[in-house]
Amino acid sequence: MGKYKAVFFDRDGTLVHGDPEWTAFRNRSLKEWSGREFDNSYDYFMKIFNRVEEGDFPFAPYHTVEEELEFFRQWYLFVFDDMGITEKRSERADMLVEKLWYLKKHPYPETVEVLEYFMNKGYKMGVISDSAPSLEMTLEDCGLHKYFTSFTASSLVGAGKPDPVIYNAALNAQGVTAEESLYVDDYRPEADGARALGFTSFLLDRQGIEPEDPFTIGNLRELVNFVERNRR
């Protein structure tokens, strides 16, 4: 196993992706209601997340399914504010939450293969992501839950990536140090946040748009390749 004892993964965009059909449905609906294209970028999603949390929304951090559903309902209402959607707001927010909550996620083609590799080699594995309880529910629905022994959610620890609090909570859950751990995330600030704490951290760039460097990978198999090279 070498120096590494644990490997941590982001969830969305790293282990799993949304269903294109439902993503397109959301985007079409928002465009129909507003007359504007929806900004589907990660930065926009996080901007609205921060707006909800900074507004002292009572369920952030949240712990139950009901609280998480209400959080995302409020998220959509802030999107409506941003896009100028003024009609049928409550009805439309309820509909989007119902259709687009945690389900409709699919593992990437190499996800199971890579998780099997690390499990068979005896690595501890954890996920660091945003939302509990849907963090575990998503992975159960995808058949991936069995590979992990920690699930660190920003909505429970009260801090999101790249805040050191959430990474340290994940390390404590597994009883390892950052120097003993690998991390992979599809968002550069979050990969960089882990690296700043001492993780061997990789940016996952599936579209090939980021500058090439030794810690930017195109798929999860390259993480396995790194581990194999460094065992020799």
C-alpha cells in the first residue's frame, strides 16, 4: 500500500453524474419560465448555495430528509429571484425539488472498477460532499455505498470545501492524516484546498479543459495508475 492508507472522493462530477434527460428538463423549464438560459456552471450553483446559507436559512446545517428538501426548495426560490421568475413560484419550486432531488444519478464508466481496486488493496475510502442525508442515499441508489466507511457532508459539519474544517472531519472519521491520504475532486478550488492541508490531491478534468500538470487527471483510472507507479 505504500505511504497512502485512505482515498477520499467528491461525489457529483467525480463518482457520479446526473441524468442528462432530467438536467435538460430543468434547464428547459427555467428558460421557459424566465426567457433566459440557465447558468449550469458549478460556480453558479455554489453562488446560490452560499446565498441560501448566508441568509440564515434555519436548516443549514441540516440533518433530516425534510430539512434537506426544504433547503433545496429555498435554493430554487433564490434561482427564481436571480432569473426574474415571479409566477407560480411555490408550485414550480416544489415540482423541481420532487423531480430533481438526489435520484437520477449514475456512476461514471470506470467508477466501480476503481473503487473495487482500492477496496481490494485495503484502502479506507470516504466521500466528502455537500448534502446529508442524500449523500448516502445517492450512493445507495447507485450501488456504491458499500465501498465507503465515511460520509462527510458539509451540511452536517457546518463548513463546505475548501474550508479545512470539512477535510479534517473526513480525516478524523477515518483515523488518518492528510499526508496518508489521496483526494480527487472535479472542482479546482476544492482539490487545491485539500492539497493545501497535505493531501495528495487530484483535479479530475473529464473535459480536458484544464492545464496539464501531474495532479490533473482525465478519469479515475489515472488515480490507480498513480498509486501503482508510486508503489514501486
